[in-house]
Amino acid sequence: MTVSLFDQFSSSTYLGVPLLALALTLPWIFFPSPSLRWWKNRMLALQSWFINRFTQQILMPLSLGGHKWALILTSLMIFLITLNMLGLLPYTFTPTTQLSLNLAFAFPLWLATVLIGMRNQPTVALGHLLPEGTPTLLIPILIIIETISLFIRPLALGVRLTANLTAGHLLMQLTSTAAFTMLSLMPPVAVLTGVLLLLLTLLEIAVAMIQAYVFVLLLSLYLQENV
């Protein structure tokens, strides 16, 4: 039972080609490219409105130096939302349930924010490791604690996204299996379980969008500390 539950999170291959690479490539096809002929297209207008609103929300707390990251953060947000939403479809694979992939997103961007802080304002960046007014005896301990918390940030970003999506997928699979099993034994209970599954699906859609937003929001906060 355990193997069958977690089989959905394993990246399979088809004709020697890993489907993970295919799942990472396909989302870009679903977004139309801007064109003068599509100036009044509703889909393109909705896409542009969403991107503009999200960019405004992300750049609001950032200084002018952080606005250079607008393209990276917005593209990452749209990419993560698309991957999370496509993973809710039947017989699909969700790449963002892989911790290695999420760490590949989180670690380079986190490291870039740290390096920017070290280059632009090294005193302030290093000052985060030691709060002002710390007693002399606690200075070595606090430096070690703050350094560990600094290096845990990319791990926390990846684990948070992986854990939330994995838990939701497992819960949906368990609920759907229970509904299918009880359909012939207790039809009324199976119907109630199906309603619960529908509510869980709506919840997972919200979680897929919120977790992508939280991932990018935390990256922008890390950037704000170092810009």
C-alpha cells in the first residue's frame, strides 16, 4: 500500500526520456505570446493583468535595487503555479513534489541574494548574524545560531513547497480510493466521500497557488534584507 501511494511521486521514463524534463517544458506552451493581433484577446488581457498585479505586490516592499529581480520573480511565480496546477490533473506528474527540484530553485536564488548583500553592504549583511546589544558571553553562540538559520533558509523553502504539495496529493488519493471502495458497499457514504474529495480538490487548487506565492514572497524578503 505504501509503495502504491508514493508511486505517483516517482519520475518515470518513456522511451528513455525522463518525463520530468517533459513536465518542466510543457507549461510554457500554455501561455500565449503577446501580439498586436491579440490586443483585445481576453486570455491575454487576463494574463497581463495577473502579471502586473503580482509584480506590483512583490516589488512594493523592495527598494529600487531589488526591482531588477522583477522578471526573475514573476517568471518563477508563474512557472511554479503552472506546475502545481497541472499536477492536479489525472495521470499527470507534479515536478514540484520532488525536493531536489525545489532545492534547485531555492538554493541558487538564495545564494544570489546573500552574495548581493556581501558585495553591496558587507557590514550590514554580516551584522544580521549578531543582534545589537548582545551580551559578550552570548556572542559566539548567537553567531553560530544565526549562521545555521541563514543556511537553513533554502532548505526550508524547498521542504515547505514539497511537503504541502505531497501531503495534499496523498490525502486526495486516499479519499478517492476510499470513495471507490465504498461505492458498492455503502453508496451514501461513497457519495459523501466524493463531495469531500471535491472540496479537497478546491483546497488543493488554492494551496497550489498560495505555496507558489509564498515561495517567491520569501525570496523577495530575503532579497530585501540584502539590497
